[in-house]
Amino acid sequence: MKKNVNYDKYYFIRNQGLLLVFIGMFIFFAILSPYFLTVSNIFNVLRQSSVLFLLAAGQTLVVITGGIDLSHGSLIGLCSTVIGLALLNYGFLEGIFIGLLMGLISGVICGILIGWRKLEPFIVTLGMMFAIEGVSLIITGGQPVFGIEDQVLKKFSFIGQGYLMKVIPVPVIILGIFIVIMYIVLHRSVFGRYILAVGGNEVAARLSGISISKTKIITYSIDGLLVGIAAIILTSRAGSGQPLMGSGILLESIGAVVVGGVSLKGGEGRVFQVLLGVFFMSFMVNGLDMLGMSTFVKQLLIGCIIILGVMIRLRKTS
Amino acid sequence: MIQEIPLVEMKNITKAFPGAIAIDNVDFELLPGEIHVLVGQNGAGKSTLVNILAGTIKLDAGTIKVNGELVKFNNPSDAQKQGISLVPQEIPIFPDLTIAENIFMGVLPSKYKNKIFNIVDFKNLYKKAELALSKFNIHLNVNQLAGKLPIANQQLIIIAKALVRETRILIMDEPTACLGSKEIDILFDILKKLCAEEKIGIIYICHRLEEAKRVGHRITVLRDSRKTDTYDAKTVSTTTLIEAMTGKERVFKNFEKLKVTGEKGIDIYNLNHHRYLEEISFNISKGEIVGIGGVLGSGRSELLKIIYGIFPLDSGEIKIFGRKYVPSSPIEAIRFEIGYLPSDRNIEGLHLLQDVAFNISLPSLSQLISKINIVDRKKEKKETNEVVQRLQIKTRSNKSPVWTLSGGNRQKVSVAKWIFAKSKIILCDEPTRGVDVAAKDEIYQLIRELASRGITFLISSPDVEELLKVCDRIILMKMKKIIVDFESKDLSEKEILNLIL
């Protein structure tokens, strides 16, 4: 690294570097697999990205404040369970409502413990991870929630499986909407400024008149809400409430955030980075599938990519 | 003590930092069994001198002899090998380890004589630790956690830690700043005993002259990076020392006195805080610049923190522009149009990774919102640009991150925050710490100009020169209390030092 590099230029090059790798990978898969670059495949990947983006976006907000949320996976399971039960016993709107509410409640609890009681985010969300999974297993006895009425299920499955104008999957529309919302929240809103300030320098933020606890509580609440939305999409795709639906997804969401280049130390992060991280992960998994790579090799490659992402970030700070 | 080989002999020591000479051709000598006190005003070069001896700063020119042998220190461990230990102001203790572990950290006694099963011999450790502390005539359970001890005892542990490493030369940087008078007595007894019995040499930096005369054998005065002279602590008078510290009478009044309208600004009645303040009362008019002087630990920075709501207040009343104000948090202070510049702006004041505009607009984003809490970025750009230009902050643009700015300009960004927030009262804690000379004058001018437009300043500073230069009125604090309140033209630098030291 040369000294006296113009900071802004440097930043641009770094992001573009990741983008270039992504484009390179895209072309690589497009050449090797004839199915990779078809409209249906691209939409398919985008549809899968929508859940990952929602989770990664929530994770990013939390990570920017200097925390981490480990409860994503089990919270998805619990949300899915209660959505399933609500659909079974009440109806379509109640299902959606209860999914959002469940995510929000969990987020508020985390936020209060972390923001107001000043507990370690890692420990709180680790505890929540176990506790939430316990709750969903108690409710269901470990069994999926089946038997939802056909009429309700038909309406509900539109969210995860339906198409708009017969081409665009509904989750892709949701993805688009939330990219815009996240951009506004993070880069335009006062709240976005506050979380950057709290994560960047908590003391200075406090002295500037920002309420640290309020900011953190809101952050974890939004995070929980986003997990709730992700759970709605996943449940809709599965067609039943699955208490163990979210296993493995937590690490994917943290992975996407890290690969995108959001610092786990907090204080910085952009929607563009998250989006790139999400697309990187989804397209890579899809591309490797197309090439007929075994799941085991895929696992190995994902691990390597995550470490590579951290290395890129470290080069920047040194 | 005549004709003994000095423990330390420093000759023609010179050290320059970019922009300023910190130590200029200074000689210093320390004899075995001697307590040699270093005094001098802020920035006189005391810390640089001892840090050179402790190996943390490399010297530019000059020689150091330890026990008559020429030595060269590249890092602190070189100095430690020569038996030199520095006890800094902030006590470097491991709060979650026991007293015994703290003392022997790094040289813990091992149970077996091999490297593989390197298990700590705790029995032996506690015995050795008790022995080490018995020199001080204090009895502590060496098995308790060090973090739970009062600061005075933590200090003794650090001294004990130095002694078990066969320290011959102990450097103490303002050890009494946070101690009560009884604890100071105990510490001094111990230091004197160590010198008399173990023939250790102690270099002692301090701010209170009476202490210097009480504990020291000799006193060396530094002024403006040079050594003035070395005196015998028994015979020298306080007046001589102050004269040596200040040099010839200097007049700092470069500014015309500001006209004060007499409108009410800050009224403080009988403020108390169990650790930091006792019966503080004063009134400040709108548009006045009032300085609070005093040494470290006198309560001057804590006073600002209490007004700003960082520390809770025990009792007392504050009125801001005639309105009753109860400090509870910075949010409340900002509502009363109070701004605060912390002394360590990089750690407490600024978001270094974020850009200039982000930092300036942070406390007052509510000014910039359109609908639904969205920041109006055009307005932000325009208005922060105006402030940047008004304060003449040198930055490529207001989108540059703050860490790319120099110290003086960073401080201007902190001021700009509160100008942008339209604060009527700005509390400054050491406004020019770590700022070079030219930028200092710029900041003083800025403060004067802002005050002439009706902003009230309360400035806490250990630097008498700074107070005389920028303030119209000065309040001096000593041991948690206000000792005098005067128009700054009425007292000279010497008289002020006489009062606060």
C-alpha cells in the first residue's frame, strides 16, 4: 500500500475490487454453465437472495452499532411455528401479523437487555438463540405445523411462490422494496446517522446528545422485524410452520455481511456492501450447484471466501 | 552524598517533535537515595524528559549515564534492564488479577523447573508478595483482586511491582493527583523510607510546590523546554521556585476586554459532589469568557462534566439564562443550549472515521430533517459548509473524514458542532491540548470572536498562560473548592501559580 493515498479514491477502489471479483465470477459461471445466465435462473437466485438480504440487513444494523445478533436462525424457526399455528387456527392476515409481532418482540427483548441493561450483545443473543429454539420445540414438540386450510394456504403461498406479471417472483419485489427502505434508513434518516455514531464512538455519541439505549433498542427491534419478514417468506415457500427452519441460516447472514466488507467492529457499513455480499454468496452457491459441485466442496469454498473477505477488510485498515 | 557515583546522569538532552522543541539541552542528575523533584508549568518538558529516561521516547542528542556507564535506550525494556521503572499517572493495574499476581506478573514463580509444565507456585507467590508489601508497613490480603483496592493502594502495588524487578531508579509522574491528604502522608513516608534504606533514587514529577519541598531533596525547575536551575529543597523558597517557573513577567492581554451586557448567563449556587466539588458558587454573564484554573485533580474538569450532566450532581442549583436547570444527561444540557468540548477530542469528542459534515451536524440533526426524520442533505451540505468557512477549518471538503485533519482543525470541528447547534454556552475542557502554537492562537481568536457575538464560554485549563490569554475572568480551584475569582488583568502569572500550586 502506498502512503498518502487519497482516502476517497482508495475506498472506491476497494469496493470496486469486490465488485470486479463478483463480475468475474459471474462471467466464469456464465461461460461454464449454459443454464446459469437464463432469466429463470437469475430470478431464482434473486428469490433466494431476498431472505438472505433481509437477514443480512438486520444483521448489518446491529453490527454497525458494535453488536451482533446470533438469534436469527432460531427466531426464524419460532416465527415460522407461530405463523403456521395462526394460519391453521385463524387466517391469512393473522399469520402475517403474528410473524411480524414475534420478530418484533424478540428484537425488543434483545434491545432492552443490550441497550438498557448494557449486557454483552454476543451473550444476550446467544442465550436468546437457545431460549427461542426451546420455545418453538416446546410449542410444537419438534413436529412441523401441517394441515393449514387450502384456501388460506393458497393466499399465503403467493408471498413466497407467486409471480407478478407471470415472470417476476414476489420475493424479488420484496427484495427491491427493502433495498430502497434500507438505503433510506441507513443513509438518509436521522436514525441511520445515530447508529453510525453509536457504533463509531459511543462516548462521543453520548456527549453529542444521542441516547445510546434508545438507539440500540430501536436497532434490535428493526432487526427482529426484518427476521419476521424473512420468516414469512420462508414459511410461505415451505407451506407449513417449521420449528427448525432457520438452522444454518445465521452463519450465512453473518457471512454475507462480512464478505460485503462491513466491519464487525462497528461504526461503518453501507447497503451497497451488504447487497454485494448477499449476491456474492447466493450466486456463488447457485453457480457451484450448476457446475455439479458437491455440497461438501461448496462448504469448503464458502469458508474460504469469508476469510478472504475479512482479509480484504484488514488490508484497508492497515 | 558527595562524590557518590550518580545513579543517573543526563547531559545535553535534546528532543524535538514536529513543530516544537520539547527538551532543549537539559542536564539532569539523580543520586542514590535521593528524591529529585521535577517541577515546571504545562508543556515545560517534564514528561518528555522522564519518558526519554524510561525509553519510551528516543532522544535526538545528548548522553545518558546510568551508574557511571554510558547507555542507549531503544525501547522501554532496555531501560527496565538498567533498573529504571516509570509509574505513570494512570496506574497500569490488572483489575481482575490478585495483588500477588499483579506484583509478579511476568516473573511468576514456577512450581517445576521446566518450560512444559509451567505451573504457578501460588504458595511461594503469596509468600513473596507479602514480603514485598511488608516493606511498606501495610497489611493487605495478597489474594484479593487488585481492582477492588483504593487508588492509593494500587499505586503501592505498582511500586512494589517495580521493586521486585530490582528497580534502582523509580520515576513517578504526579502520583498524588488523585490522593487524599492522609494517603499522601503514607506515600511520602514510604518513598522516604525506600530512599533511606534501599538507596533507591526517585524522580518525582509534581504540580504542588509545597509537596515538592516536603518530599524532595533537590528540586529541578524546567521552563519552556529548558532547565532553569536545581535547588536544595530545604532552603529554597516558594517564591524563588515560582519565579524560576515563570521567568520574566509576561503580559498576555492581546485582546480588548469584551463588553458584557450583564444579562444572566450561568448562575451556580452551592454545587457539591462527594468526590470532586465542594460548595461551588459563581455567576457568569452572557457573552463572558470565564476560565477555571487549577492543577489536575482540583475539580476543574469535573465541574464542567457535572454541568454537562456526565457525572451526577449531589446537591446545588444551576440556572441557565435565569431558567432552572437540573443536569441529568447531555441530552438535557443540549436542550438548554449548552455545548461541551471534551479534553480528549479524539476519544470523546469526534467520530474520526466519519466526515466533517457528519460530525458537525450530529448533535443538531433535528434542524435538518424534512418529513419523517429524513436528513435534508442539500441543506446539510450548505449549512455545514457555511460553518466550515466561518471557522476557517482547513479541509479538502466537508466530505473528508475527520482523521485526515490536523489537531487544531479537529478542535475547530468540535467547536463547529456547537456553533451549528446554535449553543449559547460552550464548556471547553483544555481547548488547546495537543494543538500546535499557531493553531492555538487561532482557536483563542475564534473563542474571542464567538464570545463577542454573545456566546458564553467556560474554559477549564491547567495552563495559566492560556487562561490569561483568552479569558476575561478567571476562577481558581484547589482541592475541590474555589479559592479566588478575579478579573484576569488583576493578577499576574506568578500570583496565580502561587495560589494554585
